[in-house]
Amino acid sequence: MRQTGDQNAVSQTDAHADTFPSEAAGRQLEFFAETSQHAAKAKQTKVHVVRARHMTPVDLKARQGARVQRLMFSATLALIYLLVITIFYLKGLVELHVLQMNAALIAANFVFFRLCFASGLNLKAEEKNLRLPITLSAICVMLYTVYVAPVTQIAFIPFLFLILAFVMHRVTPREVLFLAGVTLVGYGVVVAVHYRARNDNDMLMLECAQFLVLALTLPAFAVLANRVQRLHSALFKANRKIRDIEEDAQRDVLLGCFNRRYIVAALEQQKRLADETGTPLCLAVIDLDHFKRINDEAGHLGGDEVLRVFTRIAQANVREGDIFGRYGGEEFLLVLPETTLLAALNVAERIREQVEHFDWDEKLRNRVTVSIGLTQHMPGESVLDLFSRTDTAMYMAKQGGRNQVVVEEPTLDLGIV
């Protein structure tokens, strides 16, 4: 048994001679009932940490990465179109300069938009994904190709609808109508220029027929896109509500940290992982000292504020991957996966010191402190036994004078020097 803080160490023999084990046994039976309810469910449920939705540099980088991935997919469609033009060239239907011009325009568009995302220039735009400019540039490239090589109009309509289908659930109906209007106007200009330059009635009839097809189908496509977008928006909102419900079910309403149900399920999962992989796992039970006195001095609202401040202190001092939650009342659990006992002790002691030296409200006549019990999971040990040893260590910290960390050291050598 090891102890840190401003009190002297308490031996394990003396601790077991005190009167608190009967109370701890009752708490452990309560914990066993809790874990029994979650044990079967935790085997099928993957516990995960919910991220806050406020924008962070990491979130911004992830979103930019997603935008670049969509740009890469657009580039893939462009390469398929270029492959079709290459087949036309190999069959002698278009000249080499048409193929070269297409390759140059596609490459220039890709480089331009890639630089916009890399430099963050797109973040200054209202529509940060640049879907409309990317789609518009692709349509202009195909219209220009039809202008210089009329035979390629056979590929124009299929690729036009392929591009519009790719963005139909991501652009507004007004933008879809705008793209349809630009396409019809651009294709009409190409038809007029072809007739004026070649005076070919057969080509005029063919291109007018294709223009009529576009004029009839594009508005219908815009209506369909509107319905698809409304469905996509409804699904997005439903998914957001489900995530909110899941997050609320995992969080303590008052404090915002994980609640008892989640922290017990997380402990069950981390225990299984520790048994399967052999990685160390530590558990800390943290209890605020003399909390009834705090409520008497500051009132229940003041006591709630102490709990909130303590939660912020604890969450600021745990590491990424650690799982902190409220077990009940003024008692909290801290699960430390892949952590040796020495490293866990450093985390627990840092929390204890931060709480002790925090500038608390003047209404509190006595300083706020915490007692922490800490231990490391032994291979094959049940969650109940792990909690029992940790809870016993926490009660020893209470009996030893509070404001300290008591470590229940397993019989095996777990890395403490």
C-alpha cells in the first residue's frame, strides 16, 4: 500500500481493522449489480468518447481533408471523361489537340481548386466546399469540348447528369436551376456557333434535338434534386438528434462529464481489452472530502458549483484516452487505459494538487480537497474485485486524514520503482 499527499501513510493492516469495510462491502454489492446489468450489453456495445461540436483546429483540418477527398472524386470523374476523349482520338474521331486541350484544362482546374483548399482560401467563401464553382468549371470544359469537337456531344449528356447527380444532395435547388440554365444557354450558344460556322442543317437538327432533350430533362432533374436534398436534410437532422440523445444518455446532466452508466460500461470494456491484450489498466475512485460541510457552507447551489469546478479541473488534468465520469453524488471514477500504476499515480496526484490549490469561493471557510484510491487491474481479475480494491484504497485515504492518494499495490510487480 502506497500513499501520497499531506498525510502520513496508513498501513494495510490498520486499514482493515477499521470499521469502514462493511460500508465498502455494501457499495461493492451495489457496484456488482450495476456491472451485471451492463456486462452483457457492453459485449455488443462499443463505448466511445463523444467529441464536442465546437470547431477546433483538429476539426477544421478534418473538414478540409473531407473537402479534398470530394475534390479527388471529382478529379476521378474528370479522368474518366478524359479516357472517353482518348478513345475518340484513338478511333480517329477527334484530333490530338482536342485531347491535349482537355488534359490541360482538367489539370489546371484540379490544381487551382487544390490550392484553394491547401491555402484555406475556400474558408473565405460563403460556400466553403466550392461545389458550385467546381461543377460549373466541369460543365464549361465539356461545353468547350463540344464546341471544338462536335462528335463529343454524344458523351456530354451522360457526363452532365453524372456530375449533377454527384452534387444534387449538396447544392440548393436554386443552384441546380442555375447550373441547368448555364448548361442550356451554353449549349444553345454552341449550337448557334456551329450552324453559323458550318451551315450544316443535319448537324443543326441533331443538336436542336439534343437541346430539346436537355431543356425537358434538366428542369425535371432540378425538381428531383430538390426532393433528394430535402430527404438528405431530414436524414441529417434525424441523425443529429440521435447523436444528441446518445450523448445526453452518456453525460451527467449537471456536470457534463460521463455518467455512471457510461463509466461502468467503459470500465467493463477496458477490462476486457486489458485481459485480451495484456496492456495495463488502472482505476481511480475520487471522492470530495467533507462535501456535506461544503453544502452547509455554500448551500446546495454552491455545492453544485463546487462539483462543476472540480469536474473541469479533473478533465483538464487527465490525458486523451482517459475516461472520467461521475459515479454518484460527490464520487467520481477515472479509468486509465494502457497506463502503468506509476503513470496513473502522477495523474491522480496532479488532480489532487490542483484541487487543493484552487482559488475556491470565499463562502467556503475550509479548503476543498479530494481523497483518491488508486490501483491497477490484475490479469483475470473481475471488475468487481478491481473496484473493490480501489474503493478500499479510497476509504483508507479518508481514514488516513483525507487529501491524499492511496495506492493499493497488487502483489505482482507492476512497474512502480
